[in-house]
Amino acid sequence: MSVLDVAHLSHSYGGREIFDDVSFRLEKGEHVALVGANGEGKSTFMSIITGKLTPDEGKVTWARRTKVGYLDQHSALEPGKTIRETLRTAFQDLVEQEQEMLADYDKMESASPEEMERLMEEVGEIQERLEAADYYNLDAKIEEVAGGLGLRDIGLEHKVDELSGGQRTKVLLTKLLLENPDILLLDEPTNYLDAEHIQWLTRYLQDYENAFILISHDVPFLNAVTNIIWHVDNLKLDRVKAGL
């Protein structure tokens, strides 16, 4: 089942043609290395599929209800928040569902029998979703991923305003992994990571059940975590199995 379909994509930038009639699919669970020489269009490709850039021609279609996570190293962090508070926003949707469930419990106090039945069903559905997402172990998950990427060494109560550029990128990457999207789009995720944290990220991505597209100059890392190569060259995108 494909999560992304791109059909007849063509695009130019600054008078230079970058893609010419490119079509491809990303299948569920594929781990893709996006490779090519500098200037061949890898970052432009990411901008197009995330909707930040509109192609001159062609169509980009995501599967319905696909949750896309993009590591944008220029994203802003909300001033005044600690690292921990920022990471907890990865679960905002679940927090809101819990609040909805608690509101339903309050409504039950004065509900009619028919309304009570509806509320009980709704509460049950929300509870199932929260348990499936391991909602009641959020703090443990935050500690695990933050530790793996080196944020515990900084201190999770540290204000994000006081972080360096590299530390802010670590926060963005950690938050993205905690969101557990249907597809990860990662552009140089090992920047600012030391060897220990790259090893942790390698194991994490090897076990990642969903799809991702990865750009990286770290060839051993790239080879260790991907099973498909998309090679950008001469205005085209060629798909090959990794290791061939």
C-alpha cells in the first residue's frame, strides 16, 4: 500500500531544470535513502513533497490520514518552555483526547439513559486509543528518546531559549520521533550527534515500523538503516534496492 504517490513531477529553479517528468511511489514501511550529488535537487524534493514548494508540473498525493513528520532544522521552539515541556507537545493530540474523555465523565452525571449509552461508547473508544498509544507511559518514553539523543545530558528542565543551534536541532528530532508519524522525512538527522547517539538513532530507525525518507552524508549510517535507494540524477529519480 502506497503512502505517497508522485506523478509526472517537473520543476525548475532559477532557470535551471531540476526534475523532468518524475513519477514514483513510497510504499508503507519502506526505509528510503535519497541520494545524489550536491545540487541535484534532494532538498528541493523534500520541499515539494512537504508542500513548502509547489512544483511547476505534476501531482503529489498522500494517502488519506497520513501523518507526516518532517525534520525542519529551522523550526522555532516556543520561548519559555523547558525541553521536557516542549517534548510533551508531541502528544498534544492525546492530551486533548484525554480532556475530552474527562469532560464526557462530567456529562454522565446528568445524562439521560440514551445519552449515557452514547457517552459510554465514546469514552471506551477514547480509552482504547490512549492505551494503544501507550499514553500512560509518556514520561518514560520521553526519558528514553531524550536519553538516546543526548538531551538528558543537557537537562530536560533546561529552557529551550538557552540552547545552542545544535541542541535545538536535537530537541526537534526527539520531538519528531516521539510523534511517531506514518512517515518520517529526515534531512541530515545525524548533524550535531556524537557517535553514541548516532548508534542509538541507527537502532531506532532499523526498528521503525513506518516509512521514512532520509538524506545523509553519513554513508555508514545511511547504509545501516535503509532498504531502498532513490537516486536523484540527470533530472530523474531512479529506484533501486539497497545493497545492489
